[in-house]
Amino acid sequence: MEDPITDEEILDIIEVMEADKIRDVMEHDDLMRIFKNSDRLIVRIRDDEQAILSRDQAANTDAQTIAELRDRVKVLDEKNEVLNAEITDIYQDWGN
């Protein structure tokens, strides 16, 4: 039986797929603008997630602060979903 695929391997596959997708649309201004916005948003989401982890581990952090940070991550995650939907729509329109 094969070893199960690791999270790192999944991320590597996604990275290759995204690179191929981006190469396909490099000259399409609208898509490039959305990709750039999406990248910045993903960085902000990761930063917020890291802040939650750091604050979670701090002994003096109260539950309300952690809940507020998690809410911020949720909002950013929702915005990222919207951007991904826009990318998909434009990519499909452009391909037709």
C-alpha cells in the first residue's frame, strides 16, 4: 500500500497547477490584476492566522481577542473566495 500523500506534496501540486494557470493568462490585464489582489489577500490571511496562533500560545491573551482575530481571518477568507470566483469567471469567459 502506498504512503498517503502529505500536505507538503499537495501544496507542491497546487503550486504547479497555479503556475500553469498564471502562465496561461499572463497577458490578460484583468486576470493579472485579480491574481495580484488575491495573492496579497492570501498573504494577509496567513499573517492573521499566524497572529492567532501566536496569541493563542501567549498566556495573557483573553478569549475575546482570539475570537476577534478568528473573525478577521474568516472575513478575509470570504473575500478570498470572492476573488477566486472572479478569477474563475473571467478565466472561463476569456477561454471561450
